[in-house]
Amino acid sequence: MRYKIMEKFKDCKIGTKIIIYYFIISVISITLSTFIYQNINKRIMTKKVSEMAVQTLQTIDSNLKLLIYTVNNESKILLSNLHFQNILKNGDERFNYNSQTAVNRYLTEFIQSNMSISSVYVFDNYGNRYFVDKKVYKSFSLNDIKNTYWYDELQKAQGGYIIKFNGGGLFNQADQKFVSFIRIINDLESQKPTGIMVINIPEDAISNSFKNITGNNDVDIMLKDENDNDIIHSKELTEYSISEDIKKNLKKNLKNEGKGDHYYFTERVNGNNYIISYLKTNLNWTIISKVPFSEISKQSNIYMLVILGMLLLSGIMSFLGLILVSSSITKPIDKLIKSMRAVENGEFKKVSVGTGNDEIAKLKNVYNTMICKIENLIEQIMLEQKIKRKAELNVLQAQIKPHFLYNSFDAISCLALEGKNDDVYKIIKALGNFYRTSLSNGREVISVREELQTVKSYLTILQIRYENLFVINMDIDDRCDEYKILKLVLQPIVENSIYHGIKPSRRMGNIFISTYLKNDYVELIVGDDGVGISEDKLNSIRKLNTAGIGLRGTMERLNIFYNGKSKLEVESKLGFGTKVTIRIPIK
């Protein structure tokens, strides 16, 4: 029964298949919609509340930075006072009632201009102390500062400031909390330390920096320093309101995430859900917030979320339905695609897919017919191209061989007229070796070793003909010897080097022949130290716009045989010689 139903379904139209699939999926989607909506709603609300917490923490961080920035700028104004600088610099001589009064007056004006500062303590290098404190006097000396754990950190700041809670242990008052702004005072001229300044920012100033942020929201804030000391907290949030497991998780993420990173987690307190968030500031402080989920926000957005959720769900289910439908179409088509890709590798195979009598089956039949015709057509084209390429190579090679033969007979005739029969014999024998190697039983490709032997035979002829004209310098990489290359690619280039490079210079020259095995190609180099080539003529050669048969024919033959994958580069400088580099791919 099942087999019959599946067979009938295969014979259905694609439109019918889509309707069946979509009906099944619609039933499933209605069943799952309620469950999905609840999860989506919870996820969205968690994200919204966490975003609000992040914005709150970032705003508090910005306000704290602004507070420190203001104190820093105000302190710079105070330190730039020349009279103040002179008193500190000459404290061993000028510390008296008048100097102390003058400095205290400056400090008083400084505090009055900045309401966020409660006290300022200044010590010169001689231990003399100047201070103004709005609250309770704090008893500590220059030696107490030098004995603190943070004194080395202060010196490394080199005139910059450091921030410590309650002076980093200088003073601990149970009823008061301060954030201490501490910096070394440098002389304006010599930039040498002349004293130390401690500015205390009270708890009230810090609270006021984010009072407006949390005043209208049910948000609790805690601020901790780098040593986990509780600087300030608002409302009911204390370190004990967070469970030990969550605190460990927070510290773990604080260590791994790094400065400036935000981390949050959810916690249920007294039946209400809260998001506990933290932010690590540039001051190495930690800002912690406890933000409740808003019931009003839930109610106002619930209907919109339902509508959006259902639309999204319907879209997803429809998409899944289309995927299922398309899979019944694409599976047979995938086989067609694999067959098409195999065609790129020269494999022409008919496709056999299990289909009924639908549109896919018709497509398969048309494709198989097309494959047969294409296979026959490509075979015909390849045969024609092979015959054409063979003819082109033969024409170019036929142009090169007579060109060399004419020059060889010219040399033989000259030697015969001069009566040098031994040299005539050597030339004829070398010429025979040359043609024996170059003909190579009709082969188009020969080994690098055979090509070099052809060149050596040619050079033997020219050395006899032109006595004391050139010296041969060969640097042969034996690894290249058995690699196959197109024959007669070096001889025309060597011929050009002698006739157009060495001979016009009217002096003895050098011919350089080298072979190298690179990563994926064999490199053949022919060079000379002759007259060189002008820039204009060099550009013409590179564009194959030259009347010379030898070099132009070699470039065309290489391009045809290797389908443009080989490279021939000509480098020359007038008066210094020419170098021709041929790179032939190994595969």
C-alpha cells in the first residue's frame, strides 16, 4: 500500500506536491506556535532589559569619567600656578607661615571652584604639608605615602594620576568614603618631581554623578574598586544580595572578558525576575546593576509580539514547506548537475534518476539527448583543433629550420673558399647532429638534455665560422634534463644573441645558457653581453611586432603549444646586453 501511494505521488504535478507538503506543515505549525511564541517573548524581553542595563552602566561610566576628567583639569590649573610651584620647589627654605597661608589660599579657591572635591593634601619633597579639608582632618605624612603599596605605581605614572579608594589605605573612616585622585607634582621647567598631591572626592559627589540616571527607575547600583571594595551602592543592593555561585561566575567572566566588557545573568529574587549586570571600567572599577523586568512593558508589547511571532512563524513554516518541495525536485537535478560537472573533465555520461512521468523526467530525457550530441560535437571539434594546431606548429617550425640552414650553408661556403676542409667537416658533422636531434623522429617535444645538445651542435658550427667571437658559459641544473619541452626553442634565441648581440659589438663576447627547476616550471635562460636592444625595439618585440623570424616564431610556437601557460620575457639594456627567460610549465 505504501509503495503504491509513493508511486502515485511521484506521478503528481509539482503544484500538487506543493499543496500536500504545505498542508502537512501547516498542521504542524499550528501545534508548535504557542510553545514558540512563549520562548520568543521571553528572549526578546530579556534582551530589552539587558540593553537597558547596558545603557545605564555605560552612562554611569561616562559620568564617572567626566568627574575624573574635571578634577584632572582643575588640578592642572592649580599646578600651573608659578607662585605655588616656587613654594613647593623651595620648601626647605621658604616653608613658613606666609608660604603655608598662600598655598592654603590657593587650595581653598581650588575646592570652592569644584563642589565635587572635599579635601586637598599637598606634600613637597621635604615633607612639608599643605591642606584644606571640608570635613574631618586626615592625619598622614609623606613617609606614609611612600610606604603604600601603590607608590611605585604612582612613580611609573610620571606626572599622571592614579585613582585609589580611601587613599589606597592612607585613611579609613567608617562613616566616610572617598575616591582619592593622586598625582606627583612636577616642576614646570625641569619636569622633576617637587611634591605629591592627594585630592579626595566624597561619596556624595560620586552618588550625584548617577543620581539622575537611577532616580526614576527601580534600578539598584553598586560601585566596586579594583580590590573589590564597596565604594558605593544605592537602595538595597549589596554584595551579599548576590549569591556566591553567581559572584564566582561574575568574577570568572570579569577575568576572561577583559576591561570594558559587559556581562549579565538572570536571577529570581522574592518571586521577581531581575537581570544582574556588570561593566568593567577603564579605572579598573566594576559597576554592578540590578534591573527588574517591566510588567508594563510586557503588557504593552504582548499583542504586537504575538502578531509578529505568528507572521514570522508562518513565514518560516512556508519556507520549510518550500524546502521540502524543492528537495523532491532538486535531488534528481543534483544528479544532472553532477553529470554536467563531469562534462568539464571530459566525461559524458547519461543520467539515470528514479522519477515518474513528471517534468523532471522530461528534463532528464532532453539532457541525455543533449549529452550525446555534445559529446559527438566536441570530439569533432577537438579533432579539427588538433589538426589545425599541428599545421600551425609545422608552419612556424618550417620557417625556423630554413632560416638556420641558410646561415649554416653560408658558413660552410665561406670556409670552403678559405680552404679550411677540416673545419668544413666539423661543421657538416655538427649540422648533421643538429638536424638528427631537431627532427627527433617527428616528435613535437624532446627532453631538455636533447634541446641543449641541439644548441651545442649549433654553437660548434658558429665557433668554427667565427673564430674568437664568443665564449660559452653554461649553468645547467641536471634535474631539468629529462623534462619534456617543445623542441627548437633555444636555438633561435642563441642565434639572435650571436648575430644581433655579440657580432655587432665587434669584440669577443659571452653567451650565457642556464637551466633551473622551479616549483612548477622549468626555467631556461639565454643571455649575452652584446650591444643590447633599445627600449622602443624591446616594446615591439614584446608585442610580437618584429620582422625577425627566429624570436617571433619561437614566441608564437610556445603560445600555441602551451595554450598561453608558458612565459617568454625579454630584458635588455642598450650597451649592456640582453637576457631572454623562458618558463615552461612542468604539467
